[in-house]
Amino acid sequence: MTTLAWELLAQGTSTPSSPQGPEFGKASPLGLVLIVALLAGTVLLIRSMNKQLRKLPDTFQPEHPEPDQAADEGTDRGAAVVEVVEPERKTAGSPAPHDPPAAPTN
């Protein structure tokens, strides 16, 4: 069985099933069906996209821009301002716990 398959494959393009006349290289009806299906899909996608775009508002500007404007100018009252306060030193002679040790003197 495999030798028969090898013989058919070895014959190349001289088989009667491969066209060699004036019809060789022309499109088949299957190509037309494929192109029509792709066009129909494209039309459906465009219609769906237009429906989704109609749902969007005309403008994205808020009706009351005052809170946004204050935030843009840096005057947002909602933001918390943290003030950094250094701890007081106990005495002038004793080093604070976060100071590095002093170098020894000779």
C-alpha cells in the first residue's frame, strides 16, 4: 500500500487531477465565498463598533469642574499635609539616640 502511495507522489504534476490547461491558476468559487464571508464579518464589526460609540457621552467634561480645577491648581483640600517634627533633645551634653557616636579624643 505504501509503495502505491510513493509511486503516486513520485509522478509529480503529470497526474490528471492537476490542471494544466487554460483553467490553471484561476480562482474557484470557494475563494468568492471566503471573500464574501470576510466582507460580511467586517460590516457586522463596523455596525457593532458604531453602536458602542453612540453610547459614549458627547463630551467628557464634568458638569461641575470646581473640585477638579482645585486639584489641578494644587489647592486640593482633601489631601492631608503631614508636618515633620524633630524630637527634642533631652540635654545638651547627651547625644540623641539616632546620632552617630562621637570619635574618641586623645
